[in-house]
Amino acid sequence: MSTRPLNNQPLNNQPRPMDFQTRSMRLNKIRRNATNYFVSSLSVLATIAVVIPLIAILFYLVYKGASSLNLAFFTKPPAPVGEPGGGMANAIVGSGIILMLASLMGIPIGIAAGVYLAEFGRGKPFATAVRFTADVLNGVPSIVMGISIYSLIVVRQKHFSALAGGVALAIMMIPTITRTTEEMLATVPHAIREAALGLGVPKWRTVVSVSLRTASPGIITGCMLAFARVAGETAPLLFTAFGNQFWSLKLTEPIAALPLQIYVYAISPYDEWHRLAWAGSLVLIAMIMVSVTLVRIFANRGVLKGGS
């Protein structure tokens, strides 16, 4: 009579050998987990590699420029060489004016071009040309853009102006905003558009109230990237706004700007101006960070999406 247990287990209480399928599933699970941990670690290392230089630059700017920040820096224009005091109040205001002009011109045109490419120009030769032009403009050096606007506007007007500087920066913003808007609208599900059209909503209203509102977080991010890119540009402003050592708020006259003032102070042989250049760099970075943060806050609260 056999002494083998009824549960078909081998003698001496030894477990049955693991079959090939179960072993393969466990090996695959171990391999997937190892790959997941490896890729996650690479992502963390890449994030650290990106953040560390930014933090290092920010701390170095604080170290070099914070000591030169005072009330006069934010309230007075530059002082002549050899005189104590002075600041960059006119350059701070001038940068704000130029960036406001650039945003007022560049953001609507960029978003409109992106809407056309994503919603109305699919498969059309003109849309292909617009897309190609945006890609080319996105790679044009900023100094070439400045020379072009100098030839088109400054030479015809026979003087430098804040308006010319705003146009130069606006043209630099348009390609980034256009391509970002197109890509973000492409991520909106077609079912949402079809639902609106099925209810009898016109196509233009569907684009404005449905597509743009759904893709607004990505579009806002693209606008912020474009704004941050042009905020520190110096070369286009050298040929357009030119700079100004005095107060000037007129759009048809040369105007001061932080990048221009930093450039002038940085190449000077005076230690005091070098310190002011570091302080101006710190203020410029702070302005960009504050602007981007405020837009993020309003976007998250739904103010820029049409929410309550």
C-alpha cells in the first residue's frame, strides 16, 4: 500500500517544485520592479541636476547683490561716475513697460496662431507654412531679431524707442506660444468638441469656451516660458530701446531696461557699478520669479480659466 499523502505532496514533507510559469512570472515582476526603481532614480537624479545649478545661481546672486540693495536702488536713477548713491529705478520701470508691450502684442497673436493651426488649419498648406515659420523663428538668434527690428522700425522712425523694443520681444515670444498652444489643443479629446457641436454650439464658441478653457493650464505655461525667455534679453534691446540714463516713460523715446543697465555696468571698470550690476541681476531674477508665481497662483484658482 502506498504511503504517499492524499494531497499529492512528495514524501518527507518537501514542497512540490515550482513550475516554469510561476517562476517566469516572478522573474518578470522582479525585472519590472528593478526597471521601475532604476528609471525613477534616474528621474530624481535628473531633477536634482537641473535644480542644483538654479539654486546655486540664485544663492550666488544673493551673495553678490543683496548688499547693494537699498531704498535708493529702487527709487533713484543711475548716478554719474564718481558720485555715491544712485539706483536702477528707471530701468526697473522701463523693463516693466517693455515686457508689458511685448506681452500685449505677443500673447494674443501667439495664441491665435496656435488656435488656427490646431482647430482650423489641419492639412492646409498655409498652416504648414505657419508651423514651419514658427519653428524657424524659435531658433533665430536674439541679436538677429534685434537687427531686423532696427531695420524695420528704428531706421524708419529715425530714433530708438520702447515700442521697437516691445515689438522685438513680442516677435520672440510668438513662436513659443504658438507651438505650445497648438500642442496643448491637440491633447483636448475630440469627444468634448463633438459634444459641444452636437448641442448646436458654433465652432468658434466651442474653441473659445471648450477647447481653450480645457487646454488653458498648458497654454499659460507656454506663455510663462516665453515671458521668462525674453525678460532677460539684452541684444534685441541694444538695437531697439537703446537704454536711457534718465526717467522716460514715453513709448516713442529710448527707454532704460534692466538687462541693458546690467550690461553697461558689467563691462565698466568701476567696482561700484559691478556691485550694482549684481544687484540688478538679482532684481531681474526676482521679477521673473514673482511674475511666474503670480500667474501660477491665479491659474490654479481659476481666475485665468474663467472660473469663479
